[in-house]
Amino acid sequence: MTLAQKMASISRYGFIGIAVSGLLHLVIGTVILVTGGEKGERIVSVELHTYDVIKPPVKFEAQPPRFVKSFDLAKDVDYSPQTSARQIVFSRAEAPVSNAPVNNAPSAPSASRGGGEGSVFFGALTASSGAADMGWGVPGGAASYGRSFGVGGSGGYGAGPGDGKDWGPAFAGDVENTRTGGGGGLSAMRDNLISSENFEDRFDGFIEINPKNKKDIRGFLNIYQLEYNSTKLERSPAPGWDIVDGQPSWNCVPQALPSLAKFANDSTKLRVNILGTIRLDSKELNTVPFLYMMGFQAGVRYTKEEAHNIGRYLRNGGFIFIDDGNAYQPGAFNITARQMLRDALGYDAVFEKVPNNHPMYTVWETFNGPPSGDDMMRYRKEVREVKEIYPYVEAIFLNGRMVALISNRGYNFAWGYWKILPASLNGPLDNTRQIQFGLNVIVYALSQRGGIVDQNRTKIASEQRR
């Protein structure tokens, strides 16, 4: 078949298909018009159903059980005291009357006298033989009372004539107050030999610094370690950090704080006592002059109330030293600890680099800045992705008073682990300067104006002026 024949065949069959399709559509349309049903609008009835609103169930509160049958105890318990008070009755005793002339001169007491009379000493009633017929009789107790103090006693105070009715010694002059302390303030404390030991039962810290020798410090500090919730338990990321394995973040290096306290007790007269841990929501927080907080890689978890409590503590004279053992500012602990201070202090949480000439560096030992820590001495990529060196520490100041010190240098590892670091890990390491810096922080926190110890010192001075 030629091309022309093919084209003619296609045209013919195409025309036939179009015609058949049009005829089919015409038939279908006609059928629809004829059988389309009723013309016009149709009314459709819709049945509406309403539902009652069901109130939420009432919270079930369990009621205490009721005993259907009453019962009585087999035996009544008597809580009345089983002992009765002993009644002491003072009765007048008939003393023998002597016809001898009265001697008004006081007689000196004699150690060889047989049968002395009673005396009163530190609240005890004492008597000797022969005293029952010469003083006040005490039934069931001492044989005599008062003749030693009364006039007419033969061996007591103020002996002389009389029948024992004149009580008390006859003073030669007025009573003189020998207590000198009024108006002296802190100088009166030194004059009266009052030292920090007198306040250990009242405060958690007190310090005295010799103005002529800054290394001569004395006092006491009850130190607390901050216990907080963390996101996880710590795990050792590499050899040399095994000490943190399985520890909570708040106690990642357990020997850090005890090592600092031992150094202070051995090197100074400042007695540092570790009394345990304290939580962020504790009501006792406001009396603690120095608070220590450590961490490693886990984040800090806290509530809004805990942040408010730590903020109130810092504003009322408190001080917190935050030590990042990971020595890594982008780490979880460092980020969350800073956020906690922001939530606690609001816009006042401004982190400032502490200049190297700050008094904190020279208050006890002399430094030209913060000593190196774990950030410079040890580095493993498994611990810190990037080796970052922080040649400074940061602080928050409120009205010129340092309330928070933040270290990114890992001093807690230097205090509690460098000395026991095995030789296979390039240990042990000398931590003298790092632990001296820790004591500098303590001395500065206890001695700065406006702190809790300074407030206690002002309170004592006001008491001495009375």
C-alpha cells in the first residue's frame, strides 16, 4: 500500500470515528434530558441531632477509712509523770543560847575546828557534823543553811553577832563594773581579747588579716559544695580522666575541695571545715559566705525557684566560685552554668574579665594573673575538640562587689588529681600555684566589703559599742 492509500484510509476511518462519537454523545444527552427527573428546586430535609455537653470527671479524692466497729484499748496508757516533786521546807531550828558575853570581833576560821556549819557553794547545800542544831534545818537534805552567810556564823562569810536574820555580805563600797568594751567597736574586740573563735557557733565564716603581714591570716570557714541536678553521670572520655567516671557532675573530682582545705589548714591559721553539700533551694544558703561549684561535661539542670534563690543569695552578700573542669567554654556545663547566673541576676549578670592587677591576685599570695590549669597542662581531642587557652578568669560584680567567679581553666583537676596522676600519663604534676590561687579566692571572698563575713563583722562591732 502506497503512502497516498494509507492517508486516504486514515482520513476515511477518522471521519467515521468522529461521526460515531458525536452520534453517541447526542444519544446520551437526549436520554439524560428525558429521564432527568423533576424540574425545579428540591426540598431536602436535614435532621439535626444535639448532644449534651459532658463535664470533665470530678477528681477522685480518697477518704480515710472509717472503722465500723468501735473498740477500746486493752489497757489505758497513763502519761502522767511517775515522780513527784520533792518539797523542801525551811523551818526555824532552835539554836542553843549561850550565857557567855557576846564577842563582836569576827573570829578567824580554823581548819581544826570540829563541827563547822553549812555553806552554799555553786548551788549545793553542804553541811558538816554538828551543824544541824545551829542553822536552818533542811529536811531530807543538808543539815544547815545560811549560818555561813548570816551574821553570827562561826566559820562563814561575815561572822559576827546576831541570830542569822541578816543575809548577805557587807560590801565595803559600791560595785564597780570592770568590763570595758563600750564604745570600742572592733578595737574593743582586740582590747577584750575577743578572736574569731568566739563566733564559730554563730557564723559560718570569719577572717582576720594582719595589716602588717598579709600572709598572717586567721579565722575559720565552713565551706559547702553546691549540689545540683545534671543531665547525666560523667564518663571518662580518655585515659587520664578516669577520676570522673561514674561521678555526678557536681562532684566530678571528689578530692578537689578536700585538697584545698588541707592546704589552707596546713599553711595558715585559717581553719577550713568542709561541712558537706548544699542545694540551690536550701534556706540555709543565705548564711554561707563561700560557695564552690564544679562541673565537667554534663549540663546543669535547675528550676526557676532555684535560680531565684541563688540570685537572692548573691545579692545579699553571697559569693560563688564556679570551676569548669572541662576547661571548655563551649561545653554543656559552662553554657548552662552561665545561663543559671543570667536567670538568677537578670540584666546584672555581666561577665567581665578580671584584670591581672585585681586585689584578688595579691590578697594572700602574689600572682600576675590566673595560673595555668588543665587547659594548658593536659589536652586530648577526645576531651576537648579544640584546644582553647583562657589566660583570664571572669566575674560578675554587683555595686563593685564580686559575687561570682567563673574559671575556664580546670583548677579542680589540678587540686585533686595532678598529684596522683600516674607516670604513664606524664604525672604527677606540681599544683602548688593552682592551690595557692584557690586560697587567694577564699581570702578575697571573705574579706571583701559587703560580703556575708563583712556584714557579720559590722554586727559584732555594733554589739561591742553598746
